[in-house]
Amino acid sequence: MREYYQVVNGLNFGHRQELINMKRVNILNVCLDNLSMTEVLEQLKSGVVFTPNVDHLMKLQKDSDFLKAYNDADYKLCDSQILMYASHFLGTPIKEKISGSDFFPAFYTYHKNNQDIKIFLLGAKKGIASQAQKKINYRVGRNIIVGSHSPSFGFENDEQECQEILELIKDSGATVLAIGVGAPKQEKWIYKYKQQLPNIQIFLAIGASIDFEAGSIQRAPRWMSNSGLEWLHRLLWDPQRLWKRYLVRDLPFFWLIFLQKLDINSRNNSII
């Protein structure tokens, strides 16, 4: 806990103008874009889109490479009802939760008649991405997904495989890359390779969205997502993989938010 305290205490939460800037909300020194779904869809013409949640923010306290990728992103959208609660507690409320699994279908639906939007899916287990491709194209009514690939486990450490993936993406003619291989892997991969994909205008880090679109994984009921209990649904669905994340690694988040609140209050008092 002392290590986390040093991280929080050493970072500068306190530029008051940044904290009250309603276009961006600072949570644990990560500036989230305070935009509605409609605003993002209307504004997004190019760039990198990440959807931070509690687990991302905790990883960002220690992982400098992950932080570099985050700092380079153009959009950081709130993917957690718990972050929504935290933003209210800190006095800088975020207007809307925009999870990656909500944003991605909204994105391809919004652009269903935009022939310039051609998406490549990268992620999920073998066969799942191609299944998602077929289902999305059927829903949209055109081949908006122009290619898909499910990489091998640990592909990010195999440069030859990564180069082969880059060629697949280039050959597809895609202008959008939607990658769902989990954080921080997907964000780091975008950061490392985006300069080698000049035809990709929009990069989306979408987590488990490919599985959701294919129907291979069941999403949490809407009421659980809206009440901040989606983590519980995922934990019950995959306890062996996720128990440590939710019950050990992410728990210090609440202490860090409390420390940030104290920091804000102390600065306000010093101004008064």
C-alpha cells in the first residue's frame, strides 16, 4: 500500500484548472474525456481510442510502457460505472459511461453507410473473430468488416507473427483496426505498430467485444453494468482467471481515490 501511496503522492493531481475542466476528468492522474457517446461518434475522424476501467488505472500506476501508450491515445473513454462513481466523489462527474463493448457496435452502426469505414478485427480465440465478422456484416447489411484474424497466444512477443498480422491488415484495405486481446496487450500493440499502418485512420482497443459480437461470451445484464456490478458477472463467469484481478489487484483503487480526494481538498483549503 505504501508503494501505491508514493505513486499517488508523487503525481500531480493538483492543477486545479485540469481538475475542473469539464472536457477532461482526472482520475489517478489519467485524464478521461468527458464526452457522450453521440459526441464521440460525431467527433471521431481519426486517432486512437482506449476505454479505461479500474483495472487499467491500477496497471497504469506501475507499468510505464502502458502509461506511454495511454498518454499517446487521442480518446480515453470511461468504461466503468465504478469510475463514474469515483468521478462524482472527486467532484468532477463524468457525463456518460462508454464501454468498449457498447461503443464498438455503436461505431459500426453509425458508419453502416459510410463506405470509407472498413474495419479489421484482431483478437479472440481461433475462429471467433471470423464468426464476429460474419454476424456484424449481416447486421449492418454490407461488408463493413473487411478482414479478421485470431492471433496465437503470446503473439505480441513474436515479431515475425506481428509482421504477418500487419501484412494481413494492410492487404485487407481496412481503415479501422479494432483489436481485442486484453489490456495492456492491445494498447501496447497499437502504440508499437500504429506507425506501420498508415492506412488505418482509427484504432480501437475493444477488449472482449469481439467475443460478445460473436456470441461466444455472454455480456452482463444491463442492470448489472449500470449499477457497477459488471465485474461480479465477469468474476462468476471466469473465476479462475479473474479472481486475483478483482479481489486483490484492483482493491487499492478505492484507497487511492480517497487519497486523491484528500489532495484536492487540501489544495482547495490552501487556496481559501
